[in-house]
Amino acid sequence: MDDSFTHEPGNLPLARKLLVVNWGLVFLLCLVGAISIAMLYSAANGHMRPWATRQVLHFAEGFAILFAVALTDLRFWLKYAYVIYLISLLLLVLGDVSGTIGLGAKRWIALGPVQLEPSEVAKVALVLALARYFNGLPIDEVVRMRRLLAPLALIFMPTLLVLRQPDLGTAFLLSMIGAAMFFLAGVRWWKFAIALALVIAAIPVGWHFLHAYQKERLLGFLHPESDPLGAGYHIIQSKIALGSGGVFGKGFLRGTQSHLDFLPEKQTDFIFTTLAEEFGMVGGLTLLVLYALIFAYGFAIGLSSRNQFGRLVALGVTTMVFLYVFVNIAMVSGLVPVVGVPLPLVSYGGTALLTLMFAFGLVLCVSVHRDLRLPTRGGGSGSL
Amino acid sequence: MDRRDADRYKVLTRRAVLIGSAQIGLIGVLVGRLYDLEVVQASKYKLLARDNSISLRFIVPIRGRIFDRFGAELATNRRNYRVLLVPEQTNDVEATLDKLGDMLPIDTEQRRNIERLIEERDAFIPVTVASHLTWKQFASINVRIPSLPGVQLGVGLTRHYPMGTELAHILGYVGAPTQKNVQNNPLLELPGFQVGKSGIEKQYDLALRGKAGYRRVEVNAMGREVRELERNNGTPGSNINLTIDVRLQSFLSQRLAAHRVAAGVVLDAATCDVLAMASVPSYDPNDFVLGITNAEWHRLNDDHRHPLNDLAITGQFPPGSTFKPVVAMAGLECGAIQPDTKFFCPGYYKLGDAVFHCWKLGGHGLIGLQGAIEQSCDVFFYNVAHRTGIMNIAHMARRFGLGSPTGIDLPGEAPGLIPTPSWKEKALGRPWEPGETLIAGIGQGYVLTTPLQLAVMTARLSNGGYGVTPRMVRNPAVMAANDMPQSLARPTHTPLGFNRAHVELILSAMKLVTSNPYGTAYDQRITEPQFAMAGKTGTAQARHLKIRTIGLGRYKLVPWIERDHGLFICFAPEDTPRYAAAFVIEHGGESSRAAAIAHDVMLQAQLLAPLARPAASGLYGVAQETS
């Protein structure tokens, strides 16, 4: 009886698909993009070069990818989810072997003229792979322990590769994305409790594997004032930037902290401080509201889809973006250690932006194909 | 709806609501944190931002000095008083510049440059308004500083070249980095920072630059320093010892200066270290350091004699008869002629329908190799070239270092040209003609060499056939630090594999050039027997250059002079060669004028005898000479 449904909607003509694209979400992405360009213009002391111009180009490419992905048949992404996942693993291994070292971590590989950050791609690939896996698994199978070994492996492989780079922030995000997908798929509560206990037990062991600069950052987070010129420097300067912004900020292009070069990586991970310094609490809240609206769209799209794959992809991507936003803003405001997570859609950087636009393309694709029904395979055949 | 799917949709919805709520809660935490920082604690952080910010500032390293082989100072650093402007500390840049303009001469062009820099750079980076102030100007601004917001006075170091024009081409000069250099290197944006623009200054820029230091300073929100917290002075640039003997260099420059355009190179024959190398006309590098005026720049650039070019390494001339020793070696080494081979010179040579003339109308009669070099018989060498073939000649010329850059550690060296049939096919699209081999045999036609290449060729011949490479700098550590090839830092003397008897034969023929009354340079011989020099004259036709060098070189034919180039290569003392040299006078007419310079310079070189006493080693340099 399941198969009869697969031939239903899905194959809308392209023009029709364009009409049902969720334009509200596209509009919100444009708004955040505009904020990004403005802040990069400010971070370069009121110049389009070097970042703003290139970010405009990245956004143009990003929207092209977004629409291309959104208008593709959702079943295409279901079919190639594992292939994309394998490619992302391959890129991570390649990055491990031949990556160029940036800021103490092997994070970049050069694909011809393109600089690629494989760990960015890995996050979306993980969402796709887990969504495909759980799409083929009815709820009475999900609760079985042996059904969880394969998806756990799906999470661990990229996480371990990223840890080797070493990129703590991304490793954390990957495992959190995985956990969220497990949770949404219906894995039992007590299993999460056990996993959490295991992680806590592993912390002292993991400490020995950390690089000196990572330990410094963590300790610097705990006692920033103890070493104002060293490890605590980022956090102190970042907090000063935020705090001195006040309610309404110092005004566009007037931020002293970022313009006097107190802030490191002001165009990437610390871009939020420039916003909060120049536009104050009002500016920060505005961006947060825009993000919240984007998340709301993500949830609405996920919950209105008639297929489990689409639901998991939409909710997974939304959760991923949420984690980015939360970790980044918590990091620059001194709530969590500095781990090197960009602010989605706002931080300067090609791969991260293109990957995000790809991910939002998937969400739109789920939205376009919300009435599509995909078969749940019954019985013993989990599909790996 | 599928029942199984309905089940899991129910679970998913419930849990999505939970996750959504958690997210709302976490966003609430962020909002709370922002409220705490930006509202509750705002006044505290505003104070911190205003008063207690820490900034990193660069300290410009002192540029390394340059010495000659005995430690005489050739490039040094002088105190320089200057005015800087920090754009963001002044409310009205225009008004401040106006006020400064009343006290200092700032012309509109300088002013435009200053305004452009202010526009391009970060507002907190000081821009140099004027440098090299007199003490009076410095003092008058100093007392008005309170009424000039954003204006700072500084004492910097500026490059100074005591030898002026005499070493301009070798040392080059420093100048402000261009916008292209500046990208991604904040050090280069600092006011007063200079980089090498040509010569040794450019070639060894990285070593001379040193490593920047830094200061951590507390600054207020305006970027003004409150106090210094930490200081690291960086590493000053390495000092460099050149192979040059500045006394010989001066003598050579002054001797050449009698001619309109000329160049000379004196090498250590055994190692190829450059003892003196000069090119006239020259320029004063100090003009560039002080900021050359547009008018002066145009004057130098538009001068048809090209004073900015180092003729010794970029001038490409047909070697003329100075090429004959190479052709003779080619013929001997490949067996085309024997040491006792003789040819009859009737004053011309016929190849097919074409007739090639000897410079001597009546001809030299029956003549052997030694006589042909001594009297520079062209017909003899037409015969040799015809028998030897262009490929063998070209191969030999390359072994002597012709036809490609010698690899000296100076920028912009010209390659010269040793023609082959395949080169002609590619460059001109026409096949090689047999007559062109004959023309090449007397160093004319397509053959082009630089004065330095000719000197290297002479050194390789007079040292008995060792493949030495010329170099300017004596500190291996500096060379290594500047990515110079190992072969230059620690020279190896690889034999070129010549038959010793052949080399001796040609060297003794070159002795006859100056010692035999029939020799072409007998009048310019050095009469003191212990200083006697041997050599070879050369005259290169300039008239046909225009046609012959189309697309080959930079060399421009000047219409008002059609005289030939005079060339002379030589080594001395003639029995135990220590010094090898080449001299070229552009449009110098006869080679005897070049030989006359050689006479004076080679005599002076042996009187000064730079090779007879040990060179300063590491005394003046940070980098020690370790070899």
C-alpha cells in the first residue's frame, strides 16, 4: 500500500515549484545577508575591500545554489544522501592528509582554485545521512539498540576526523546535531542519559589530548582576568566591545574596539561584536529575532512535511543553524569558551556560507515537496 | 496516512516542540546575557573601552648596513626628523594640513599623495606628512604641537649612500613600498618603512629588513597611548659585506665617466667575486631616498642614455672580436682545427655567392691561430666557424656563461643571446643561413652579451677553465636567509673540462695582443712587467643593430650616433691571472679607447691589490662568514 503513494505529487513543473518556494524564508535570508555585508564593510573600516565585495559574490553564488537545490526533486537527495555523506568523509580524510594549516588546525583543502573547509560540508552531509537512515526505520525499530549502531557510526566517523584536525567546536556541533536527530527520530530518553554520563566520564581523559592552545582557551575562559594579555585577551576584548555598545550602540562605523584592531578575527568569528558595539543591544536583538524567525520557518516546514525524510532534514538543518548561532554568540559574550564557530550567514567565509545556503536549499526543497510521501520500509530491512 | 508513519510523526512532533522550546530558552539566555553586558554593566565596559584597551604596535627594525669587502660603509642609516599625522585624531584633516603647510613647504602633489594615503589606510595608522626637516622646522612645529591635533613629530632613520653615484647601480636604493607590496603586511604600512627597490637593496631586501619588534601599549578610545606594557625590539636587519673594493670601484667609475655611455667589470679571476662593476651615466640613489621629484624622475627616465639602467648587467652588445677566443676554443675542442692549423687571408672570404670581408683590406696572408687572435683576423675565424658549425660554437659559448643570465645576485640581469638555427626558426620564423654562422664566428650578427658575461667568460678562460659564477655578497648566512642558491653562497669550482693545452694556447695568444707590436692593443699595454695584462679587442657594428636586434633586446639605436661599440676583455697579471675584466664603450668608436680604460683600471687594481690582503670577515655583520 505504501508504494502507491510514491507516485503522487513530487513531480511539479518547475514554474509551479517556483511559486511554492517559501519566499518568506528567502526574504529573511536576504535580510541577514544585508546585515552581514554592512558589518563586513564596517570591519574593514568602511571599505568594501577586502571582505564585503567578496561576501556579496558569495551570497550571489549561495542563492544560485539555494534555488538549484530547492527545485531539485526531494527523492534525489534521499537517493544520494549516503553518497554525499561518503564524499564529505573523503574530503575530511583528504583535508587530514593534505590540508593547509590555519590557526593551528588543519581545516582547509584546496580543490583547484576553491578553498574548501570539509568540516562545514560534513555537518549537512550528516543531517542528510541520518535523515535517510531514520526515514527507512519505523518507530518500533528505532527503539531497538542494534538499530542504533549504524547511525552512531555515521556520527562518530566525521566527529573523530574533525577532532584529529583538531577542531573542538565542529566536533561538538557534529555530535550535538547527531543527538538532536536521534532524539527527533524517537530514540528513548534513558539512552541519552547514559550517553551524557559517558561523555562526562571521558572529559578528564580527553583533556590530555587537547592542544596547548585549546587548553589555554578553556582555562582563559574560566579565569579571563588572570592573563589579560594572553589567553583571556579575546574574551575580555570581546566583552568590552559588547558592553561598551550599550542599548543603542556607538553608531555605524564608530566602533572603537573593532576599528582599533583590539578584536582578533573580527570579520569571521567575532563579527557579532562589531554589530553589538555599533548598534548596541537593539542591533543584537534584531539579529536574534531574525534568526528566531528563520528557525520558526524551519520548524514549520519540518512539521508540515508528509515524509519523515523531509521532516528530519528540515528540523536537522534548523537545529544545526541554531547551534551555530547559539555557540557563536555565547562564545563572543563570554558564556562558553572560544571554540571557533562562525556566525551563520554573517561571518565572512565562502565555504561556510555556501554550505549554509545549500542546507537552506534543502529546507526549501522539503517545503516544495511537503506533500510527497515516501515509503517506510517495514520489518527487518533498515537501509544501510 | 501510513500508520507506522503516523506513529513516528506523533513522536517527532512532540520532541520537536521540546527542542523548539529548548531553543527558545537558550535564545532567552543570549538575550539575558546581552542585557546584562549592554545595559546592566554597560557603564563599566564603556569605561574600559575608553581607558583600558591594549593594542599591539610595531617597531620598525633597523635596516642592515652594507659594507665593501674591507668594511668601508656603502649604505648606512641617518637620523631623519619628520612630521606624522594620525588622521583619526584630528577633526579636520584639511585644516591641519593647511596649518602645517604654513610652516613647511608642501606642494600640491605631495598634498595629494598625503590625502590619498589617508583615504586608503586605516584611520589610526600615522601618515608621514613631511620628512627630512631641518632642525629649525622641527623646532617650530614642536612648539605649536598643542594646537595641532593628530600631529606627531618623529625621529626616524633614513638610508644614506656615502658613495653616491659611484655605486648606484650595485646598491640600488630604497623607497616606500607600493600599494601592491603593502597588502597583508601591516609592517610595510608603517610610516617611514622602506623596502629595496633595485640592486642589492632589492635582492637582499628580506635579510636587510630584519624582523619587526612590537610594543604592547594601553591606549584610550582615541587610540592614543596611555602606557607601554611590554616591548620587544625585534631583530635588526643583517649587515652585508659586498665583494666590492670601494677604492677600485671609485677609480673605475671615475675613469669611465670620461665617456658618454660605458660599463666595466673587474672580477676575481679565480672565484668570480665582483671587485668593481660600474656603469655610466649613473644617478644618485640618495635622491630617491629623500623622495625624488617628478621632474627629476622624468629627467632620469627620459634620458636616452638610461642612467637608471645598469649597463654592466642589462646592456646587451654584440661581443665583436672579443668572442673569437670562444670560437677558437670551440674549434679546438671539437677537433675542427688543430693548434697549428693555418688559413690564408686574402682580405675576404667567399661562401657561395656571398663575400665576407676581413677588417684588413689587403688581408693577413697565411695566418695561424695565435696570429689570428693577436691581429684579430676575421677571415681565419670565418674558416674556423665554417668548419666548427654553429651548434658547437653555441655549446662552447654557453659553457663560458654566455647566452643566459650568469646568476649574479643582482636583480634584472639580461640573458644576452647565443643564436642557434632552432632559436632563429622560433624567434624570426626563418631558417638559418650558412653565412650567419660566419658572422657569429666574429661575434656579430645575432650574438649579444652583457659586459658582465664578457668578464665572466674572461675569468673562466684565464683561471684555466673553471665554471665560476659571479657574486656580490660575501656572507653565506645572509645569502641563505634570502633564499639565494647554495651554489652562490658556497661557490664550487667545477672544471669545465677543457683541454689545458688549448686554454694555454689561447691565453698566450691574448698575451700577444698587448705584447707584440702587431697586436691590436700594443699601444695600451702595461709596461711594468709584473703588472702586464693580456686581452682581446673587439669592435661591434652598431649600424645594423636596429635590424639585427628586432625583438631581441632593450637596446635602442640612437640616430645621432652611428659609431661602433668599443670592447676590451683582459686579465692580469698575464702569467698568473688574478683579475679578469671587460670594458664596453657604447658607440665608443675604436676598441683602443676601451683598452685604454683597461690599462688604467687593471694597473690600479694590481696596485691596490684587493686580493692580496684578507677581506673583512663578519666583523661588520650580524651574520658571520662561516666558510
